[in-house]
Amino acid sequence: MKISAVEPFILHLPLTSDSISDSTHSITHWGVVGTKITTTDGLVGYGFTGTHAHLPSDRLITACIRDCYAPLLMGEDASDHQRLWTKLARHPALQWVGRAGITHLALAAVDVALWDLSAKKAGVPLWSLLGGARTEKLEAYNTDIGWLSFSTKALIAGSARAVEQDGFTRIKIKVGHDDPNIDIERLEAVRKRVGGAVRIAIDANGKWDLPTCQRFCARARDLDIYWFEEPMWYDDVASHAALARNTSIPVALGEQLYTVDAFRSFISAGAVHYVQPDVTRLGGVTEYIQVADLALANRLPVVPHAGEMSQVHVHLSYWHPASAILEYIPWIKDHFHEPANVESGIFRRPQQPGASTTPLPQAFERYGKSLG
Ligand SMILES: [Mg+2]
């Protein structure tokens, strides 16, 4: 399975809903920035990272794949995952300019494509290649009903619809207003509408500081919040450790962390209760497994971020024993052969060979962007 071609691509896919916002981001499209990798035996693998469809920075990712990684991959055996990951990630000139950021997002796209190839070569879904499914039912939680840009009325209606019509028992609500009392009022209204049995997580997307979080958590004590996600700046280990010590609401984070070393810092400081790796930021499946194993060794549940809109994470969560539940955001499901699909709150287990990362041809035709 020798690599014969490495071809990066950029897709800007429109959201299924209108533009949305959390406390720190506003987007209208989801960027699928990745690479197609072809082998001499005719197999084709796809891997990608997720972006906010910002073309100038998306082109930096594809330039890294095309100019830095592709020459290192040509002629290599695509199934040598760990060796190739190390060759790319620890290349002396490349690690000098980036052990995170653009180079790591590009690395993730390449690594996922190589795993997609291995699963296709074996003729099985990725979860099966990795060692089989740990469970019959992977439960989903719905984030798409809870954006900060939604009115309180829309938030309540969406939450009720997710629970009563779509069968979700878990939802996530974005928080992070300048006045946290607004968030408390919105959460109280949702809790009153959906009842006490529904698990409600919240997510501040790194917006607040420690005093704000402590005051907020004191006021939210009676709302039975399942976890508080990214309450503060993404890299701030000390403040998250202080919050984790001082409130009864569990802390969740990890979607903005690039390396297993970063996860080790948070875990060893007692700063995280729910570990949220993102395969598209972590340097792919290869490094994701290291983080999931680290969480397992520390007896912490893994609840991945829907960074590539869940497809690869469905495979990983059906397989890895530290996995718990998984985020569901349905934005890009119309553009892939086997997108992440949820029925009655349960992720459908993928059946096709590969990592479920193969886009439909029309996605390239309609939404492909020039690499510049
Ligand atoms: Mg989040």
C-alpha cells in the first residue's frame, strides 16, 4: 500500500441552520480542509480537519500538506501509522516551526486519511480495525439546539423538540454572556421546560475568568449541570484546577488542545473531569489514542468534540473503552457517503469500510475552493 499521490482540498460547506454564534465564534460555513491520499494498489483515503471556513488560513493548512508533508509521504507504506506520524510530527525543521497550530491541523488530516486507507484496505469500518465495538449503543448529546445566538424562546423550543420529538436525553447549552445572569435565566427556563431527568451540559467557549465562573457556578448550583465546558481560556491549567477544586459542577475541556502533553498537564493538575479530545486538532487518530489511553489510566471519561462533525469520533467512541457519550452537530451530513447519523439519541454504528471521511463528488463540485 505505497503512497502514490497526496492531494489537499478545501470545502466550505454551508450550515444546515442559519449562521450561529457561541461566546467567541460566529460562522456561516464549516471548513473541511484535508487531503486525498492515493496508493499504488488503487485505494483512496480521505482525512480532514475542521475550520471556520476562513480561506486564507485554510490555505496555510493545505500548503503545509502539499509542500511539507506530501514529499515526506510519497512512496511510503500507508499502513505505517506510528512511524509516519513520527516522521512528520518530529521532522526537525517542521517541529521547529510548529508543534501545534497549522502544522498539527495538517498532520491530523494526513493521519486520518492514512487510517481511512488502512480500514478500506482491510475492508472493515475503522472501529472494527481498531479492535471492535465496546458497546451496542453510543449515546449522543445535542449541541445544535443551544447556540448563544438563539433567543431564549428558540432555545426552549429547540430543547423541547430535541427531547420530546428526537429522543435525546442529553443537550448542551452555550453560555458566556457579558452578564452571566442572562445565562442563568436561560438555563432556568430550559430546565423548567425539559424537566429534571434531562442531562444539561453548558459550554462557555473559553469566555469567562475565574471570579466570573465561581460566581456563576454558585448561582447554577441547583440547576443540576452535567458539566461546565471550556469555562476559561483554553490553555489556563491553574484557573481550571482552581475551579475544579472549588465547585461541584464537573469541568470539561480539550477541544482546543493540540497535544497529548497538553492533556497531561490538565489531567495531572486535576483540572478536568471530562476529557474532550478532537481527532482533527490532535494530530489524528494516532495521537487521539494516546490521549484516550491517558484518560483511561486516570479513570476519566472521554467525550470527544464534534470537530469533524463526529464521523471519526463515532468510530473511536464505539471502540475505545474510556469513551462515554459523543457530541452531535448535524451540519455536514448531506456531503458524505456515511455521515454521523443519530436515531432516537443513539449514533448509528458505521458499516462501510474506512473512517467515514469520504465526501460525495458533488461536495467537491459545489463547495470546493481554490488552494491559491
Ligand atoms: Mg465546546
